[in-house]
Amino acid sequence: MHFQWYPGHMSKAKRMMQEDMKLIDVIIELVDARIPLSSKNPDINQMAGSKSRVILLNKCDLADDSQNLKWKEYFEGLGYIAVLVNSKKGDGIRKVNDAVMEACKAKIERDRRKGILNRPLRAMVVGIPNVGKSTFINSISGKAAAKTGNKPGVTKGKQWIKLNKSIELLDTPGILWPKFEDQQVGLHLALIGSIREDILNSYDLSLSLITFLTKYYKGALTERYGITESDIPEENLTAVAKKRACLLKGGELDLEKASGFIVDDFRNAKLGKVTLEFPAEPAEDDVLPIKDK
């Protein structure tokens, strides 16, 4: 299965972001805690240059708690200020203000020495489609300041949101990058719903997910569906279809429908808290080039 999705509006959004970089002091990047690397747009590092950086591991409530802590340490090792966030419930939101102030500490001090006081910090909020940017902005601002939706591509234009006297946020549309060099990245993005449903094959998606679950989260399928787990993904999918009575006309099993159940259950954490990728030792080249200017 080959994954690729880069609509024309994303190219335009990227150009807008590049133009707006000169206006901002810090970048707040949201990633999905279940796939922190796969949901992190590599183009952002190139566009950001030496800007201060905050990374939010959003939807942390859906991810494996032990892996959340490891990912937080991983990104801090790269030079980010990292915060675990559940934007829907507001968990971790109060820490974001402090994280922004910490990331911009050197700039605030430089401004103070120049006699520039009380100028609000300007933060750009970035992230791929469906990572939860709009929900985060609504949560931190305490009002419906940005449109929300569970489909990629809801945020179309840019808008400034004043949080308080100290911080202003610039919302941006979610963008992917033109080519996934690693198709595993595309698979992960498809599983969390960051690629449009109509270009996906839910059967293949579910088999990939089942293979991962039986290796790293044994018992998850048994607990959810009451099946006896097999080492053969197709047998597990067939068992789920039987348990859920997914039938076509004539009594044939509807494996496509069963596949949809499994993928949806993963997305809603009904298979438990699952993280699809685990942190390795940070590469030296990945450390942020933030300069104290």
C-alpha cells in the first residue's frame, strides 16, 4: 500500500507560513503522542531556522503512558521545551504558557535590556492535519477561537488569537510534506486519520495494525473482541468479523467492515492506550540549531 496525499492548498499554506516566520518569536508544534516522529513535519525545522521551539505531545491520553514520558525526554534531549497535552480535556494546557515563556527567556531578557517591556510574544501554532491544533487553540484561549473538526483540512486561513498580555498565537492550516520517504510514516498517518479516508484501504490498514498489536500489545484484541489471538493477522481479522457479525448478503464475512471497526477502535483508544512508534537515541544532526541571539 502506497501512501501519499498533498493537496494544492497545502503548498499555498506552506508559502504563507514561510512568509509569516519573520513575524513570530516561537513555534509551537503539535504532534500526535501515538506517532510523535511520523506526525512531525520535517519541513518545519527547515522553515523555523533558529526560532525558539515548543513541542506539544497532543492526544497523550490515547497513547501509552510509559512511552509518553520517553518521548518527552527524547524531544527535550533535542532542545525542545516539551509538554504532554490532552487538548480535549485541557490536561497540560496550563503548562504551555510557562513553556513558551521558558523557550523565549533569552529574547525576553534581550528586550528588557533594550528597554522594550510588555511586548507580547508571538507564537505560531503548527502541525499536520488532524493533530488537534484547533482543539488546542480553543482550549488554551477558553473560547471557540478556531474551527474544529475530525477531518484533515478544516483550518483554511490564518488568524491571530490573543491569549493574554504576554502571548499572541498565530494559527495556521495543517500541512503535510510533499513526499513520504518512509512508507511506514504514511501508514502511521493513515492510522491516526491524517490522510483523507477516501484514498485508503481499510483492509490493509487493519492488517498492519493487527500485526503491530499482536507483537507489542498482546491481549488487546482479546480484551476488546473476545477472540483468541493468532500470529496470522488475517485469522484475527476474520475472528473479529465473526464476533461482530460483520456479514454481507448471503452470509459471507464483511472483512472491510470489520477492518473499519478495528481502525476506529484504535483511534478512539478502545483497544487500550497504544503508541505506534518508540523513541531511539537522538541523532546528533537532529538537535535544534537554536541560537541565543
